[in-house]
Amino acid sequence: MLVEAGIDVVDLGPSLVPDEGDHAYLIRAFTSLSERDRLEEAFYGSDAWRDGPRARVLDPIDSYQTVVLDVREAVVEGLRTAG
């Protein structure tokens, strides 16, 4: 759904640290913070998300962290191909 909404999903998957249980990561790339705001607002405010998988996705999440990095496109591509 994120990709269909125009969000660049670079990589996602489970944590590789054995003691972290069901931890996972999602790496997304945006050209700017304003693009991030616009795309997230459109996606998370959409009926497709709210009336669709929202509850199933969010209910098992106890906590989450957001980290925003400013990196070159080559770094994003490296993450994309490494995953």
C-alpha cells in the first residue's frame, strides 16, 4: 500500500538481534521533509488505510521510533540493494 501511495520503500524486515523478539524495521526514502509530510498525510489519512489494515498493523505495536537521516542517493541505493 505504501508503494501504491507513492512512498519509496527502500527495505523492511525483522530485526537481526535474536533477543529483540518481534522487532522490525521499515526504511522509506523521500526527496524532502515536505514530500514526506505530504505523502504520509495522504496515505495515513486515506480511507484505504483507515478502513483497511490499519488496526491489524498498529494493534500489535507497543512502541516505535522514527529516525530521519539526510543521506546521499548512493547510500539509499546501497541500502536498497543490500536488503
